[in-house]
Amino acid sequence: MITTPAAADRFRLALLILLIGQMFVYYDTAYKTIPNINLYLLANLVLIVLALIPWRPVAHLLWLLVWPLGALARSDWILRPTQSDVFWATSQGVDFLLHGHNPYTQVYTWVYQHQPGIQNYPAYSYFPGSLFAEIPFYLLGNVRWGLGLADLGTALLIYLLARDTLTVWSARALAAGWLLFVPAFQVPLRLGALDFLLLFWITLTVWLYHRGWVVASALAAATAFSTKQYGFLFAVPWGILLLQPLLTALAAAWQAGKRGAALLIAAVPRRLWLPPLAAAGFAVLLVVPLALLSPKAFIDATIANHLGYLPDPMLGTPQWNQSIAAQVVALGGLSLTAAGRIAGAIFLPLLMLVLIIATLRTRTAADALRWAALAAGVTLAFNNVQTQFFYWRLPLLLFLLYYLVAQIPVGLLRHNPPAPEG
């Protein structure tokens, strides 16, 4: 890869812009928002000064320093007290799981203890894959360690993927942006939101696929599908990507006269049927056992509960709910009921159109990511339920991964080697 001084200078410029932007954020911040604000300010100032030094080794030093600063920022939010219902529900959900209880039928007393204003918390309202992933961190005393580590892991995977497609310094700039952009993680990490896990599994899926470990990629994708409901926006195009080679091979075998089930199975190589089978099987293993224990409780908590929300601005601030319907309501243009109906009428046909086009047009990993990003953008903009602002990290990440994967020459994909010459 090219690592010219000019590339290192561009990295320093990108980092300098990011750090000065952070200073604007910190300027209007109090201790209750960022507990160690003076430490952050000092660290930012040190990095800004280093970025201005015109000496190439300093760029390497800056790259090393963004990691501990990113870890410090996340640990600050991990360790601070919180009354978040998501944090306490996740913690008690893991506790129920470890004690052999169904987390979808229990009363979440820890939520009521820390948020007395909540009247009827609907049990654990996300898919169970996140509970399994958080077990080791709950045993360590804080499920948010899992979220913070997942976000650091996402930054590392972005760097590893970008390093293979861009210059090394461009890859470092992308990773540094993910590590240091405080507004992207400070609120969701404090809340204990599970989006960090979802984004990590998606990035891991893409990186493993790029490395040629397709079965491992399929297992990571299954974990993404099983972590949070809106993971299906990634699941549908990526599932098509995994299934397409298998369906193509089956169609070719059928046309060749192999009409029996045994003949069809024998005609298809294992490398084609194992990835989609592994993805479907692992997703079923994570979700179905708990769903079958009490199907109604599972559906009520994970689906009906979320569909019951209206596009009103949450917590009294329209910025919190960043869907088009919510903003129209906040501006006084429509009532909650009218905005919800209009958004619902637009959203479902538009999403179905995107998914149909994705089914017909997906041929490569880049295609799957592009259509997944578009489906995510349509969902977050036009749906008639609450869209928290940090959800928008999903289309951002998907589009970033699409851009990186689209730069990879087909011959560099380890599971798709170039054809022999001549």
C-alpha cells in the first residue's frame, strides 16, 4: 500500500478537523454530561498540538494515541451511574437467563427500581442474541463493557477492511473518526443501547466474508440478525447474497436433468449450501428456543410493543426522534395520529420496493451492503415509530462498508480467486 508523506499529512488534517470539532462539543458541556471533561480537553489539546508538528513519525504516534483516548472516552460512559431502562432490563435479562428463567415472561423489577415513573415495562423488548453476548460482561459486573468493547472492535475491523482497499493512512483516518467522534457513542452507551453489538456483528460479517471465511461470516450474520429487530435491514440483502450461489447451482442441476432431491443435493458443492444453512440454523438456535417457551409473550415484547409507539418527540425534545413523521409533528404540521397514518402508508410500500429491487439486483457483497444501506435509510426516515438519533449509525456504517467493499477487485476476494490466464 502507498504510505507517502502526503498521505500521512492528510491523516493529520482529518484528525485535526475532528479534534477541533470535538472542542466545540466540549465547549458547551457540563460535568453531568461528560464527567472527565477537563481530561478530555487536555487530551484533545495535546493531540491537536501533535497534529500540527510537520514530522512524519508524529503521525504514527497520533495513530497510537487515538486508541487509548477512544477507550478512555468509552470507559467514562461505561462506569458512570445510569437509570436507563435498557441497561437495567439487559442486566436483569441476562440474570434471568443465567438462572434458567424465560426473560420474556419475567417482571423487570430492576427497571422499576431505577425508573419509578415507568408504569408497565414490557419485559425484554429485543431479540435474545444480545443477552447471550452480554453474559461474560454481566459476570464481570457491567454489561456496558460488552458494548464499549464492541464499538472498539468495530473501529478495528473498519481499519482492517479499509487497509486492504485504501491507503493505510486513509484507513487510519476512518478508524480514528469512529474512535473519537464522541456524539456518536456517548448517549447510546450511557443508555446501554444494543446498537453497538449490532454494528459490530455486521462489520465482522463483512470482514470475514472479505477474508474468504464465508461460513464464519454466515455465523456472524446470524448473530446480527438475532441481536436487534432492525438488523433485518442487513439480514435480507445479506441472506440473498448467501443463498444466490446455492439457488443458481440448484437451477443448473435441475436443467441438467437431476430432478430427484438426492441428485440435486449431490450436485451442489458443500461450500454453496453450508453458509446459508449455517446462518439460518444459528439464528434459529439463538431465537427460537426462547420464542417457543411463550410465543405470545415473545411477540408482544419484541414486535407489538414497538409497533405501539407513535412518532411523538421523546423526552420532550424533537431532536431525540429523528424520523420525518416526528419532525412534522414537532413543527405542528400534523397530529400524532395523522402523521403516523401517512408515514405508515408511505413506509411499507417503499420498503417493499427497496427489498424487491435488492432481491433482483444483489450479486456481490457490495450490492448487498448498498441495498441494505438504502433500506435502513428508508426505514429510519419514513417509519411511524420512534427513531432514536443513534440509529442513523446503521446506514452510515452500511454505506461505509459498501464503499470499502466496492473498491476490492474481484481477484482479491479470497473465496473468489481470479480465473487462470490463457
